[in-house]
Amino acid sequence: MDPWTESLHTRVSSSSTKVLDGAIFGVAGYARQHLRFLRNAERDGLIRLRAALATGEERERDTIKDLLSSGCSVYYSTSQFFEDWTGKLDFCTLPTSISSHVPFMVQCLEAEMNVLVEKPLCADIDHLEKILSSLPSYPNRVVGVGFQDLFAPENSDIYEKIGNGYLGKVRDIRLLGAWPRGNDYFSRNDWAGKIRNNEGFIYDSPLNNAMAHFLNLCLYWASAGTKEEFDGIVDVEGNLYRAQMIDNFDTATVRLSLSNGIPISVWITHSSKEIIPPVVVIEGDRGTLTWKHGGEAYWKISDKYIPIQRTSETDSRKNMFQKFFESIGEKRNLMETSLRQAIFHVRAINFIQSNLTVSDVPADLLVSETIDGEQFTIIKGIEEILSHGFSERDLQISLRSHLLK
């Protein structure tokens, strides 16, 4: 058996003998991550992938041919898909464009399907209100959001420890990350880097796409120990910068002030030359947590370092699908945390975008380089600028004055 699904097979088969029938919307881009898992789960007898929606993805002919040869119906029309499959499927996964998430979710719920939608849940507040008003009509449906880091056991353990006072009173949460993206990334589809399209707001940016996982973790850990339903953001300050040829920002230095008094400060970019793996630092009056994406994580309590065992990104995603399938098979929702946090994340993004304006980085502070055959637009010295801001808790660094020091 493929190790990708070995533990999932044990857990799901022990709780339910029903093979789940499902569908996927999308077969290209990030949808390949969902498709890879679903096809492995199908080979191990856990699910049957009955249908796929592939509108506008003719370039994925080999994938489509493979799906068809396995007995999966491929559709290029959503209306035809729902006409054929309403009431006949257990689930649908939605690794689709941001602005399509909620419209597709509502259609799937109406068609009696459980839903796993890729992050973010949405960007448009109207879309958020639509899904929140729709969910009570489907109390037996499972809805999950693809923030896979929430399904790493150590991240839940961190939440519990913070809530139980392991760090004492939390004073500060900081996030630093630089993930270079070439020019092709910003033209990968018709909504990349856009603020909105004719379907609604998109707010495509590092914080609402590639690095959304890490902002979401900050919001999750910041809410630990809060008894009431928690989604309170009371203020925001900082800067949004645009170096790329896009509508929205690709670089940000932002501080969110939460209703429980905890600030979350962020220094991130897609316009660097070097990678700075995302790192979250949480400081309390008893100690600190350091969490590095793809790397180490540890507590520091009274000068004692306490390592945290990590779960790989692959295993976190496997756990996410596992919980989703178990929720359907056992008729109990194990995905509630992902949905609750996704709602908080949507509100955080809207608070940032509604209160801060995007500023262009001056052209003389940019350089164009070809790296491994791909063209990159880079802010000079941005790695040092963000790292300095992170260490000094300084959001207001001037790009120009820092470079001219």
C-alpha cells in the first residue's frame, strides 16, 4: 500500500466500511495536490473519484485522459455536472480560484455534498456572509477548509499549551518570511495578484495565498485561551508594497491588534532574491515559542530549550483529508476548527485591505534578474530590511533610507 494513505486506510476502514464517492473541481495548478491524494486514496479502496470539473484546463490533456481511463467522468460545464450528480456524491473538493469558492460551495451543499474547499475560504465579505447564512440550512454537511497546518498534532498542542498558560501572558506574535516568486507566478492565471474580478473581491496576495497558512496559524494561536467566539481585530497599521506588475501587494509590514490585546506583526514578501523560510515567534512573560516552516520548532522556558516534534506538510495534508473522510463516515464534524479559523482569516484580510493602501516600490529600488531561466523582479536588499524590522519590531522602515545607510 502507498505510504501516503497507509494510516488513513487503517483509520477510515476501521470506522466505516462505506467507500465514499467524490468529485474534484480543477485538475491543474494547486488542484494537482488534491488530485494526487484522491487518486492514491482511490487506488487503496477508500473512495471512488466519480467526476472532475476541468473547465478551461485543456492543457492538462494527459491528466484528463488518465481520469477518463479510470472511469472518472470529466466535465467542462458546472450545470451539466450538477444535473448528473446532485444527490449522488458524498463529497467534492474545491481547489479552485478564490472568488469561485463560495459559489461552488453553496452549489455543492445544495447538491447534498460535503465540501473540502482550498484556502482561503473566500475574500469577499459578501461571499462570507452568504456561506455563513447558508450553513445552518445544512446541519449534517461537513465543510472543511484546506489550512493543512491546523491538522498537524503539534500545532494543536501548541494551541492548548498557550491556552493553559505555558508561556504565561502572550505579549507578542511575529511572522517573518520571504518566498521569491518569478514573473510567471504573477501571470499564472487571470486572477493572480488581483484585488477583484467580476465575481467579487479576490485580494490575491502573499497573506491570502501562499503565506496564508502562517498568518492563519498566528491567528489560531492568538485565540488560544479565549472563551468566547473570537474573531476580534480592533486596529491595523503598517505598509503594503507593490513591486510586481499586479493590482495588489506582494510585500507587507503589518501589525494587527486583536481584541484580546495580542498584536500580530508580519514582515513578508514575494519580491526577494533569497528565501527566508517563514518563522513565527510568540513571546509571553514566561517564555517564547519559535516555529519554522519546514524546520525546527521549540519552546524556550526559563532559558531551557524544549524541542517540538514536527509533522511534515505531506502528513499534515494527509491528516486533513483523513479528518474530512472520517467526518463523513462517522457523521460527526472533525473540520470545525478549520472553518472557524478560515472565517477569522477572511476578516483579517479584509481588515488589512480596507484600512491600508498599496504603495508602489520606486523603480530605482527594483532590479530584474534571470534565475534558472525565470525572470524575477526583486526589491534591493528586502531580505535585510524585513529581517531588521522583524528583530526590532519596526513596521515603518523606509525602503530608501535603509538602502542608503
